[in-house]
Amino acid sequence: PKINEEDLKSVKDRISTATTYFGGSGYNRGLNIANAASKIDGTLLMPGEEFSYNEHTGMRTIENGYKKATVIVSGEAVQGVGGGVCQVSTTLYNAVLYSGLDIVKVYNHSIPSSYVNKGRDATVSDSGLDFIFKNNYNQPVYIQNNYSNGVVTCQIYGYNNNKQNIEILTNTDKITSAPVKKEKDATMQKGKEKIIQVGRDAYTVSTYRVYYDNDGKEIKKEKVATSYYPPKEKIIAVGTKKEKVKKE
């Protein structure tokens, strides 16, 4: 066997944890979160091995136990099978960040997430977007997940000496105002305006992982990712209807 009792002796200490909240986001979305979390729960990653989120959670299909819920497609919230799985990948991503494990691939959403700060999300899709990390330690690491009452927690267990003193920092590098489009509306009185599509500014965010020694002195700072959240056009209806002049 690839894994023996000696390998597992060191996997006894929690080296990182992360939690996000999904209460009130819908029954089916909660089921999808539980399904995805359970599929990666109990994963043991040996030294040098890579973990692929998509390989462990499988295709987001009804056959794989996923339900229809809100998903983000091209910057829009729509209904689709598997809505909620990105919250699990995001929660795991944050646990991995604090564990010091190597980030191999990570992608951000096209819309900033409500359950985590910008630069801290990890989106996945059946079309190829995946979250991948690597066990760069000399001992195995183990994933344990908990999900109940609107809370999902991902924990990384491993060798106690691999526990790092880590801080995750994000910096908003650039904000670009949402473009504005005005459309003439002959049904609305001239001089009146109405917002028919709310816009969204664009953000560029850098994510850093900072390592400290036991005395709190910075040892190393590494850039983990750059996240870009594209803008959404703001559309305003402008009235062109003229007032009728009453003849006396």
C-alpha cells in the first residue's frame, strides 16, 4: 500500500482552519455545499501530491447528487446545477492559505462573493476552472470538513512542526467605475431618468501570504494571486416624452 501506519502517525495536529457562512442562501444550495464538502472530507494527501478540487467533487450533475441553485455565469446570477460548490472551494482555499501549502491554480469569481472578501475566493467550473494545491511538506496532510446550521468549515491536519504563523493580506490595486449607458425612453416624461440596470465597479486585487516567526517578525511575504472582478454596465432610461400643450 502507498500509505502505511507510520505515515499516519504524524497526521494528528490541526495546522489551519477556515469557515464561511451560507445560512439563508436556499435549501438546494445548502445541499450542494454539504455534498461537495463530504466528497473531499477525509482526503489524505501524501508529500508531493497535488489535490484537484474538481477531481474530488466530480461533475456538477444531478447524477452526482447536485441540485439546481444560484450559480454565477459570465457575471450574472442564474439558476444552474451545483450552485454552492464554489463556497466550499473558497473555504478550502482559505484553509490552504493558512496552512502554508503550495497554491498551484486558483481563479476568482466574476462577481465579488458575499461570503468572503475580495481576493479570497476560489471559483471552479466543469468547463475547466479548478482549484489545485500541492502538499509541499515531508509529511502527509489530511482534510476534514464540517457543515451544519449554515456554516461550512474546512480544516487541514498534519505534522505539528508544519504549523505556520501566517497572515493573509489583500490589497485593492485598482478600482474602475462602472460604464454608464443611457437609453431613450419615449414612454417616460422628458427630463425623467430611471435606473434599469444597476452597475458594478471593476476591482483588481492582490493577495499576499505573510510568514512570521515565533516572535512575530516577518520572515517572508509572497504574492499568491491577482484577482480581477470585471465591471457591469449601468443602464439608465432617459425620458423623451414631451408634455402635451393644452389649447385654450
